[in-house]
Amino acid sequence: MRNMGNRSTWIAALLAGALMIFAAACSQAPAKTAAQAAPAVPEAYRAAARDALGDGTKVILSGDLAHNGHIQLLIVNELPRTPKNLVPGLVVSRAAIIEKDGNDWREIFLADSHLKNEKGFLAGTPIAEVNAWRVQYRKGPKGLAMFFTPLEQTSGAQPPPIEVAWNPAVHRYQSLDRNYKHFLSEASSLGPAPEFRMNQ
């Protein structure tokens, strides 16, 4: 009977010890919340975004987006309401890439009523003004790739996305052909060109 008592005491002590270890491990490793997991955007980046596109501008991505050794920000003016039956992506009135140049920031790509860089209008941008874009993006080994689809106000076939990526051969963002393989040259105008306000 003494052996049975000792064995019961030993098992009880073992279970109590295991429960204490488990409780300690749980208290030391709390689950991460979504707010904890998302890194904060530095105030300097938010200020640069506001200077470029105004109050309410969101910083979507930051870092060496083009793999060219410079800090760049993907910033947008997101629309408050997303149209129904729309595939995933940001719906924006404007988007831009700004790049840190010493102590200053310069705008090197802009999507407002058209797609353009510091050299001109990107191939594939519609001649008619675009009020809103659906924007999707991915970061890969060659850098950031963005896909812009104009949101049509009329019912009809949705136009294919226009891919925009960094072209290391010319050191700027350009659009690609419909097969997404070759970069296309810019156009100096699109009929009666809207005001072009890119930094030179």
C-alpha cells in the first residue's frame, strides 16, 4: 500500500510540474495581434506622402522597391467606397512612387487621370481621362510590379491591367506590353495632353 501511495504522489507531482511549465510557456509567448504584426510607417514617410498627394494619402509599401539602392514609397489616395463585384485590389483616385533623393523626395511615377513618369505618358494608358484605378501589386526578385486597371463608368468588358515596373536599363518605371515581357517607350502626348506635373 505504501508503494501505491508513493506512486500516486509521484504522478500527481509530475502532472503539477507539467501544468506549471505549460502555464509559464503560455504567459511568456502571447499571441501577436494584427496591430503588433504590422510595422509602423515612419512619420518622415507619412509626411513625404502628404507632401506628394495631400492629406489622407496612405503609404502602401516602402523600401528599396526597385532594387536600385534607393528608398521608394508606393503611396495612394484610396477611394472610400469600393464598387461591388470588383476583384481584389486597391481602388484609388491617384497613386504614385516617390523616391528619396538625399534629404528630399521626388515623384518618379504618377497614376492620376493617366499613367506617366518623368519622361512622358506610359504606353497603354487610355487617352480618355481615368477617374479611378484598381491597383494590384507584387514584390518579386526583380522588384515591384504594379497592375493598373481603369474602372469603367459604363457597363462593358473590363480592360486588361497595365503592368508597370522598374526598367533597370533606363532607370525609371515603364509599362510593359500585353504579354508582360517587354518594356514600352513613353509618349510625349496623348492627343490633347492634360497638365503634366511630374518632377523633372
